[in-house]
Amino acid sequence: MSLATFRIGLRHCAGRPTSITPTSNAQLSISSLIASRHISSISIPQSRTSLSTKATTSSFFAISRASLFGTRYASTASDSITATAHPPKAPVLNWNSFFSLRTSRRRYSLASSIVSSIVVTGAAFVFLSTQPEMADEVTKLIPMDPVVSMGILTFAATFMGWLIGPIFGNTVWKLFHRSRLPEFTVKEKAFFERIKKHRVNPMGASTNNPVPDYYGEKIGSVQGYRRWLRDQRAFNRKREGSYPGGI
């Protein structure tokens, strides 16, 4: 009797039609109660299983994220240690860069010469204007017309400023290029050695055959240096009489 009651209650909860008709309302309620308890006892482990599965999944993702962040941090730290242990090397100074630096140094010297000439000439003019006795002394030292004496003194001041100008220009240039200065010095020494080795003997120079850039000051690139070598060879051929049109 109890087994039949359990089956009736289970089919009633599942909503399926059944051919068995309960004998009384009390039997139907008892069977429904037993079936519902049986179903709840079966569904409880499933909910527990789902909760445990969710907990396991969340813990897995948490561990994965922690390991991922740890790996990224370790790789970043190793990259920083490698960059600190092996700093990037500065590019080696080649000949074209050397000639560019040499040209810039010449421009610094020229600009400083012009500025210092103007400054020294203006200072001399102001000094002679404010000190008339010094103008008389200059006239005594140069017994000529006062205008000519002042002109000679002004020209001397300008020339003095032109000579001392490169000192300031080279100093400023070295301050701006102090990181490449050791390499530049080595390259310049090697360059002058090449100039001394390949330049011509100026003893055979003439107005028709002048010495082609004896100190190599006009060389501004590798192509310019090759052109300078060709000019030296042409000078020697012309001096020996083997140059076309030399006689």
C-alpha cells in the first residue's frame, strides 16, 4: 500500500496523466508529501555540487590571474634588469659625422670672431671717446694725422677681437659636444696624419699651379677628401710636366 501511494504522488508532482485513481483525498495528500520530500532530498546534492563547482571555478580563475600577473611582473623585472646590466651603446663616430662636427666647430669659431671683433672695436671706441688723454697718447705714439691714428687703433682692436674670438667659440662648441669630444679628438688626429701623408710638397708651387688646400681646411665630407686627393695628384703631375696643358 505504501509503494502504490508513493508512485501516485510522484506522478502527480511530475504532471503526467495516470490511470490509477486514489481511493481518498487523504491518501493523495500523503502520497504528494512523500514524493515532494523524495524530490527535495534528490535535488539537494545537485545544488551542493553546483555550488562546489562554482567555488572551484572561481578559485581556478583567481589562481590563473595571480599567476598571470606574477609572470608579467617577473618578465618586466627581468627586462629592466637586462636593460640596466647592458645599457645601449652610443653609435661610433664615422667620418661623415666627424666632418659635420668639424664644420660646425668652424662655424662657431667664425661667429664668435665676428661678435668679439664688434665688441672689442666698440669698447675701444668708447674708451677713446671717454678718455681724451689716451687719444693724445695714441697720437704721440703714431705721429700722424689724428684721424689716421684713430683708424689704425680701431683696426688693431678689430683684428685683436677677430683673433681671440675662436677661443670663446671653441669653448662653447666643446660644451655642447662634450659627449663626442674624445672620439672627435681621435678622429681629428687620424685625419691630420692622413693630410700630412698625402699632401704635396709646396716647393714647386707657382701662380699657374697653386697648392691645393695645404692644410685640408676645405674638406667637409668623405667625397671632399677624395676630391682633395685628386687635386694633390693633379698638382704633382702638373709640376712634373705630365699634366695635359701644363707646358
